[in-house]
Amino acid sequence: MAAIHNDEQPKYFSGEKLYTPHEVSLFLGLSVESLRLYEREGLIVPLKLESGHRRFTEEDIEWITCIQRQIHENKLNFAGIRYLLAMLPCHEMKPCCLEDQMNCPAGDKSCRPCWNFENTPCRQKGENCRTCVVYQQVLNVENLKQILQVKFKCD
Ligand code: SF4
């Protein structure tokens, strides 16, 4: 369950401390607009309250820090990061049935990660990308590096 049915800005969710976009922007020294841009570009999937307000966990902050390093130090652009994320073997990680694999637009040749598509079979069934095992791997940056066997310089 990703949506929180309480609009009173809870400080914790599933035992994790939650941060507002403003807090994240102060902590990381980037603008709230940059956070929105990362979301629009399909790099992050924030936790959403029922009101639509975004919240971030410490794992999100670690991933956003990693994104910043890819952009500023490794000179990747948004498309390059999406391309790397598209290498996640989402059909194996879920795992999806053969029928869903055949009907999924996020196939092996995709240049975007599966959560960038509105019409994947899992999303059509109402599954939530934020809590999906695939996106959760992204939030574990060490695992992500191992899965992709790519040297994300996040240390
Ligand atoms: S629920 Fe979302 S993140 Fe999970 S496999 Fe489907 S599209 Fe990808």
C-alpha cells in the first residue's frame, strides 16, 4: 500500500521517517522543481499522500543523491539514466506470466524503465509501481549497482 489515507503529513510510514519535498531540497541543496523534474522524467516515483502531496524516505534521498552524481559527475543525461534503469529485468524480478510479458510495452528493447509506461499489464491491473519489487530495487542503490553491473559512483 503506497497511498497514505491520512492527510495530516505523517512523519513516519511503515516505520520509515518521511520527508517533504522542501526538506529534501534543503538537505540535498537542490530545488523542489528539480525533484518534480526527476519525477516527470521518470527517474523517481515518490510516495504520494491521498492529497497528492509527495513524501520521500531516506532510501529515496539516497537514490536522488545517486541521480545527481550521475548527472553532475558522470555526465549522464536523463535519457542515459532511463536507459540504464530499463536494463532491470523487470519480468524476471516480478515475475510476470508469459501472457503479460507478451503484452508488455516495457520489453527488452525499451529505452525506459517499466514504471515509465502507463499501459503495462501490471499497471492495468492496478499495481502500484512505488511498492513494486522492481522499483524497490532502485531504492536499494547497492543492489541496483549489482543488478546492473554498472559502476554508479555513489560513494
Ligand atoms: S508495477 Fe510498475 S514497477 Fe512494477 S513491474 Fe509493473 S510497471 Fe514495473
